[in-house]
Amino acid sequence: MPRYITEKGIRGQYYSRLQQYEGTSWIDRISIQFPSDEEIEDYAWLGTPPGFSEHKGERQVEDLREYFYQIRNKEYDAGLKIKRKLIERNKTTQVDALIDDFAVRTGAHWTELLSTLLLAGTGSTLGNCYDGQYFFDSDHVSGASGTQKNLLTNSEVAALDVTTAAAPTPVEAAKAILGVIGYMMSYKDDHGKPMNASAKEFLVMTSPVLWQFLAPGAYNRLVSSGESNPLVAVQETDGFRIGIVANPLLTYTTQFLTFRIDAPLRPLIRQNEVEVDLQIIGDGSENWKLNHEMLIMAYARRAVGFGRWQYASHSTLS
């Protein structure tokens, strides 16, 4: 006998599928989530804490460099209707598929918000980052850092100059990614000290169109005529971990993003005021009687914002 469809069963299935989907996503690797209990949250701590300095009579206690950066929560909802006849006829397979698809689509919301933020990172459509500059920019300055860039071209990383920008060879892709990582390791914090000196784990992200060319350069042991892959070599000998993902929401043809993902903080921020809340109006409700359907409604209150730009770069092949 097929199981009868109940509100409790639908709720359990939805949250189980939602958790499974979010667990396979890249969102936790490039963003950090903070709880929220206000419409607007302030992030004045995005400067870096000091490291050791020589003790000369008095303890060296410095204030964090304060930046004015706010993220405002927004309300989001989605609704699904299930016909009464499907439930009364016990069409569990059809309903299960609907619930699973609904969970996946609402679960993809963080990836949609973060991808929109990344696409806006070279302009001010969704606001600047904490230092007042575009997130991906050529003139970041924080305290004693000097002017720094995370909007990279072959002027900063020579290996970004390839034969065909939209179709780099595996060896070109490997050298370009390695060159960008090397450049990112030179970033300095607002005390003038290396920001990414201990970095070992990075994630490269681009569109599926460019991913098909970058992926062989990231993973193939041999990249050209028996030449060893330098990316594989640094992972095997120096303990680096370098991954690559295709993000269908990105529209890049010659661009890719690189994130440092092993720092306590992350390049992006997820702000969560209300976790996904599922409401079901079903059997016995007025809607059930009048419209012969069950309503399944998801609601959340959340936002995304820019974190530390020093953990991200935007690179253009040419």
C-alpha cells in the first residue's frame, strides 16, 4: 500500500531534501553565515586584528579599524499548490517529486543571491564593500596596506595572457590559475602584513562555458605533451587544495573568480534573520474546501553582502 500523504510527511520530506541540497552546494565554502535579529545589521569589524609586535614596556593594544558597512534583510516567499485529487487518489510519487523539486528550488536561493552579488562585484549596483570600493577593484586601500587590486588582468598576472581567451589550453589554464593564487598571496592587511600567507585552500568558479576549459587545467596530471600539471604538483607536494566549480548563474566567457576558502572569515556574508519556515494549509482548511487544493508556502528573511575582498579575485583572460 502506498503511504498516505500527510502534512507531517510533507514537512519532513521538504526539510530533509532542503538539507541534502544545501549540503552539496558551494555556499558554505565562499560565504560565512551570521544570525540576525534586526532589519539592518552593522559590520564594523571587517578590519583585521593585529599580530605580535615586540613588547617594549607597555602592552600593545590596538582598536580594530572600523568600517561602516551594513546589510539589510529582505523578505522572500514561495508557494506551491497541490491538487486535492492528487492527495485523495494517493499519488505519492507525483507529490514526492513536487515536494523535492520545491525544496531544491527554494534551497537554491542562497546560490542565486550570492551569484547576483558576485556579478555586481565590479560595479556599485548592489553597493560597495566595506572599504567603500567595488568588491572587485583596482584601488583597494586599508590602513597600511597600500593600493591593491583584486580585479586582475594580464597586467598583474602575465599568465592570464593566453592564445584564445575563451578557450585556454589545459597548460594555459593551469598556469593562469596558479598565477592568480600567487598574486592573491601577496595581499596585505590594514597593518601592512601578509593577509594570505597561510592560505592553502582555494576555489575557482566560472560559467559552464569556460569551466570546460579550466577544469582539465585544474585536475589533469599531464597538461601538454607529457608536461606535468603545476597545479597538481603544488597540491601533492605543498598541501594545497584547489577546486573548481561551474556556476550556471554566471555569464562569463573569459572571466573566472578565485576564492580563498580556508580562512576563519569568508569573501561573502550570508545574513539569516528567519530560517526557511514552511507553512501548510491543507485538509480541513477553507482553501481545501473552496479551491480543492493544499497550499505549501515557504518564507525566509535574509540577505547577502560583501565580506573580505582580500579572499577573492576576478580575473580576465586575454
